[in-house]
Amino acid sequence: MMRERQCFRCGKVLDFESYIKNSSLKNEEYLTELWNNEHIEFYCCHCYCFKIKYQPNLDFEEYY
């Protein structure tokens, strides 16, 4: 069962199918593990782009 997800910044509901489609990783099993991990938060596409544009010096690991 997939965990319900909301954007860490704005609270927009995220859906797993869009996450899979937009991910640069193609291993669905690994992506499912990330999605269901309670220690990882995700951003919607809009907030992710905002974060990259206005805070470009953040560590890459913050996004995984």
C-alpha cells in the first residue's frame, strides 16, 4: 500500500504515478521504497523548481 504524500513546502497532495513519471530514476522498486520511507520528504514540481532556483547552493542529498 502506498503512503499518502503531501509537498513538504506547500502541502499539495502528491501522487505516486506522477512521482514515477517525473523521476530520473527508473527502478520502480527503489522508488517505491523511497516513497514509503517515513524519513524522506518530497516537494511538488513547483516547489522543487522554486527551491533549485532560489537556493542553488543546497546539498544535493537534501532532495533524496
